[in-house]
Amino acid sequence: MRSYPFTAVVGMQDLRLALVLSAISPAIGGVLVRGEKGTAKSTMVRALAGLLPSVDVLENCRFSCDPAAPDPRCPDGPHRQDEAAHRRPARLVELPVGAAEDRVVGSLNLERALSEGVTDYQPGLLAGAHRGLLYVDEVNLLHDHLVDTLLDAAAMGRATVEREGVSVSHAARFVLIGTMNPEEGELRPQLLDRFGLTVEVTSSREPEQRVEVIRRRLAYESDPDTFAAGYAESDAALAADIAAAQRLLGSVRLTEAALLQIAEVCASFQVDGMRADIVTARTAAAHAAWCGRDEVSTEDIRAAARLALPHRRRRNPFDAPGIDEQQLDQALQDAQPPQDPDPGPEDDGPGPGSGSEAPAEQPPGDAGGSSGDPGGAPDGDSQGDGGQGDQRTVGAGSPYRARLLTVQGTGSGAQGRRSRAITEAGRTVGVHPQGVREGGPHLLATVRAAAPHQRARGRSGPGLALRPRDLRYAVREGKEGNLVLFCVDASGSMGAKSRMREVKSAVLSLLLDAYQRRDKVGLVTFRGGDGELALPPTISVEAAAARLETLPTGGRTPLAEGLLRAAEVLRVESIRDPRRRPLLVLVTDGRATSGADPVGRAHAAAGLLAGSGVSTVVVDCESGRMRLGLAAELAARLGAEHLPLGEVAADSLAGEVRARTGATRRAA
């Protein structure tokens, strides 16, 4: 399939620059492309592969060793100096979201290792991407441990596979490109920081540019060969420029003044750690080489900071990445070396080439500079405009560390950090019988299964006489991610005495906990006369936080309708994702005041949920001296854990345990 020409893509200058700089200097650490659907993210990445210079490889090496400098630790080595070689285009290797770890890093043949005493290593995708591009579409949907593996290999330039005491290592230097749609969930900050550069792309709102996109796409579909030929010359010129910049990169100088500017800029944005400084320095050097300069300038540092810092200045997981361009210009200006004193008059003005005037001439640019506040709601109550006199919106307070809520039993869902589950990674708790290939091979159990039959099989030599039925596979227990469905009472009683502010703070804290534990979340609310699915189940915790912030309160309490809507959401989701176990978090004071026989219908709905076996936690929002205990009664009918609102915080749980321990000791 012919790739789309790189120079034919309209707009997205920041993305083009980031991809080109990463091609010039793979040590930058790759590019993360964030953007809504349909913005040509994948098209740009696939088109980049055609611009990379071809590479010389050894013919009999599966790991693409360079004939001029073969890897001394190559599993196919050691290589002779006279081995045959050939030249081939740089590869673009695509990693599917559902790929297993063995497919990514490679696998070892345990049967041959035990029987023949040889290391039979089958290369994975990392080996195929060596000296080329590794592209991960929807990288935010990839398991965290696989993202860690990719980023480690990209940073170290090597991939290592260890299985049951056998270790294999090979070179893996590639340009890592990841694309994602933020609507489908964010990467954890720890993983986000590991990407060298990040770019936010959006579709153009200019009609002329959109028309040009349509025109070029239709022309490509009508005649791909003719369309590509029209851009062949410009693509070839761009490829030559990239190759020239690669040759110049080694001679680019990073002066002490430039390093001080980089450090000042990173410090002004309060980024964590030193990775931002190092990546900015590498990117600035690549930008200087791209511009044909042999020394890094302020212009190079500015371009590098716009790509290397936006995703590193987030203060909490719900903040959108971005950078304030005015703050960047001010930081660059403050970091400028002092000018020589000029005894002339004060109105002499700046000298030619001064960088201090650049910020004034700089256009506003993209909307990357965003505030750190994820919600736009005011701190106090705001009057609703929906025609309901008792409707109001209350903002949430600051989130805190929430206590861990888990699903009972042991599951087998997607890897996460919440509930116990049988997973591909974790501690070994047993072995699978023969023929079940899950969890990786178990060396000791395999040897024990084969040992009694060695004499009958006529074993001779140092290896074992193995049969396929001897192989055993480990059963590993780890943690899984769950579907955490919040069912929140938004009726008028919840708005009394700023109770809704406390409720939103508690739910926001639980959402933050779900984000860190890689859960799927959903939000059901009930007020007035019905229950509403405010947010269908999604891995985008940010979307749930935004919906929660603008959630209005008012009206009566249709508790039964809320429970029934939650039950329906869980039923549908169990069909879509049967392996992901649900956890229902019901936030209510237990009152039911809407409709005919509201209490009886609420009890019936609770019985329906209890019969489904869903693990439920009732967060009791009742306050004051005189309490009816309705939420505790509802929790009993649901077979759920009863959790007072004040005990959602993890610190409150620790304090309660300490208090009980002290009381027990005093009694003794």
C-alpha cells in the first residue's frame, strides 16, 4: 500500500516539526501526538517513514545490525567483517493495542533451552523497529507495563528479555511515535513524562484549508500514483534536508549560555526532575541542525521548549497539557546574558539582533497556554438558567488521597491496580495444566513433570528429553482495573449546608484514585423525577471530572430511578466488556422522595441490584446531630459496604485504625 506523501499533509506545522526533529535525533525520546479523531495523526506518522534515509544491514542478521558497527551482543552474532550486507529502506513497525508482551519484546523457546541447551530467541517488534520507526496508535489504551517497556527501550537503546533465568539483549534504537485521542483517557503522568515531545493537533476551522484537505484526499484516492508523483520532488528534498541535519547534529555546540537559558526556562515552569532539561537541550540542538546552524540559539531553545515542556508542567492528572507562550518568552528574556553596559543615552534603544523584542512581535500562536484549573465553575453557588428555581451548581473542593475500594473475590480482567485478579504479570501462585498457555512457562514445574520419564525416553546427554505435554505455565496473581460506576444523588437535599461541595470533593478524590489505578469510570445522577446517565463508561477520567464539576443540584430524590438506571448501565457494560468486574459507588443520604411509594420502589430496586451480585459501596452523605440512618439501611439491603462521607479519605481510615488500636490497648 502506497504511503501518503509527507509534504501533502495540510497544516499542523508543530507536528511536522516535532516528527522531523525526532527523525534527526532519535535520542530526543519520541513524540506523543494528542488530538481528536480525524486529524490525520496516523497519516503524518506513516508518511514520515518514507523520508528516513535507507540503512545498511547484514543479510543474515534478524536484528538489522549495521555492517560498519555490528552489535557485539547481537543474538545472531558474533558477526564477521566479511558478511554480506544490503541496503533497505527504514522500517515503520506498527504495534497493535492488543499485542502481548512476547510479541513486543520477543520470546524464548523454553522447550529447546531445556532439551538442547540452546537459547532460541524469536525477535519481537522492538527488534524489527531497530534503526527505524515504532508507531503505537492509541498508545493510551496500551497496558502500562508495555508502555514502560517501550519507553525503556527507546531511552536505553536496548531491549532485554528475561525468562526463567535466561537473558537475551539486543540493540533497539528507534524513533518512538505514539498517537492518542484524549477523549479516550490520558496516559499516567509518569508515562507521559517519558515521551520526549508532545504535540496537540486539532482540525482547522478555516474553510479554505478544509477545502484543500478534501481536494488532496479525493485526488489521492482517485489516482494514488499520480498524486504521490506530484509530491515526490518535495519529499525527496525534505529527506535530503533531514539527512544533512543528521550529519550536522554532531558538530552543533551547546554553549554555557544556552544551557543556562534552558535551565532557567525549565525552572520557571516548575517541571519535575531533570528529564525536561535534557530533552529540551537535545531538541534545541536538533533544531539548530535543522536550520543549518552549528550553535544553539535562543530561537532553537524556544522551539524546543514549546514541544518538550507542555506535558511536563501538569500539576494534577486532570489538568490539560499546555504552555503559556508569554511566560515562555519572559523566561527566555530573563535568562538572556547581561548586555555590555552602554554609556550612551537611555533612549538609544536595543541593538540590532536583540532577542528582547521577539516576544512583542510573536503571534499568540496556538491555544496551548491553558490554566492549571480543570474546572471553570466558580467557587461558590451559581444560579442555573434552566428555569428551575431551586437548581444550583456548586464547585468541588480540592481532591485528597482516597481509601482503596475493591471488588470482592478474584477476577481475570485487564491489568490495573485495584482488585485481585489472575493476570499475565504478578506473583506466581500456581501452575496451569498442560495445554493452557497463559502466564508464561514455569521452569521448575516443567522439569518436575518431565523428570520421572527420562529413563523411559532414553535420555542421553546433558539436556532433558521433553515432550509438549510436559510444559507447565505459571498462574500469576496481580491486580486488575475495574469499572467504577458512580451513582450520585443530586437532589435538593444534597445542596443543604454546602453538602454537595463535600460530596463532589469526595467523588473527585475517588475519580483521581480510579485514574491512578487504571479503571474505567461512569457517572449516573438522579434528581427531580428520573435517573440520568451523565457519562457512559469510559477510561477518560478527565471527562468524568468535568461532568462532575458542572453537575447541578435541586428537586426531589428519585432513588429508585437512579438505582435502576445504574443496574441497566452495568448490565449493558457486562455484555460489552464481560471480563471487567464492576464496582458501584452509590453516593446518597438514603432518602427517597419522588413518585408514588418512593421508599418501596427504592427497596425493590436495591433488591434487584443485590441479586445481581455487584460489589457496592454506599457513601453516606447524611450529616448533623439527628440522623435517620437511611443510607446504612440501604447498604444492608444492597449487601454493600457502608462508608460515611467523612471516611472516604485514606487518612481518616488510618486515624480510625489508630484510635481503635489505642482504645484496645487502654482497655487491656
